Amino acid sequence: MIDFWYRGNEMEQPRLRRVPLLMIVVMLLGACTDSFPWSVHIPADVRTPSSAGVVEEITSLPDGGRTYRLQSGESVEIPSQKLVLLGGEPLVGELFLAGEDPDGRQWVAGVETGPPGLPAGCFFYRSPGRAVGAWIETASGFRLKKAPDFTDVRNPKSDEYTSDLGGFCLDERGEVTRYEG
């Protein structure tokens, strides 16, 4: 049996009036923890690139691997037995990120230039993330260094970058220059 009563000309259900208060209490309690639904989940093991740069030339190796010559002049050889992440293996003109997992397996990732409207030289990496000192750790498992001129265009600012539609601009060194949310 549902308990109704009249106030003026309105019929109210008393239990529904308590719901907003309960929601506020739950939100306040959740805001004090990292497990709240809109808090960014960062994997326990994050990958930090050991090499980064814009790809100038790609040479195939006899074993199926590739050598990437970067605009900085650095050449990086990646064997055929590797883990390919993000948008796939980098192409000429894309940002190259590479590193090694704790088990010794190499990985490589390519990041495309940003869509129109973003600053020139922005390689756009779409992912939620969290600022941890001089680094950004992403929900997709990367730890990227903030550039000295890092810009956060959000208002108000926080260390959580929660938007699934947002992402980070990386420069030609693989450093995070700004967040676009």
C-alpha cells in the first residue's frame, strides 16, 4: 500500500521527497573516494614512453620489424614481435611513442595530428586521465610527461580529466601541452 496525503491541491508521495537528500549524501561520500563512478580509473601498470618523436621515414626490416627515423634525427628499431597500441603503428608525419614493458616486451603507438580547431602541432590523444605531479596518467594506461607550458583550458581546474570526449595535445617530443575537454 502506498501512503499518499494531500497538501494544498497537490498529491505527494512522501518517499520520493527523501530521494534527493539520499542522492546528495551518496555523492558527498563518493567524492571522498577514488572509486566514485566519475573518478578516472588508472590501470596499476602504466607505460612511459622511452622514445617519442614525429616519424620522418619508415624502413622495413628483414624480420618484419621496422626502423623509424624521427625528425629529431633519432632512429628507433622496433622488432616484429611487439605490442601495437592506440591507433596502430605510427605512419610518416604521426607522433611515434615506444617503450618497453616490465617483462621486456617492446611496444609502439602512433598518435595522429589533432582535428581542426586545435593548436598547430597538436597530436591528439583521446583519453580520460589524471595529473600526478609533472605527469599525466591516462585511463588507457600511459604515463606522459607534462610540457613546461602545459595548459588546462577547463574552468574550474582539477587533477581529474574525466571526459570520454576530451583528450590531450602532445607535442613533437610526446609531452602533454594541453587538455581539451
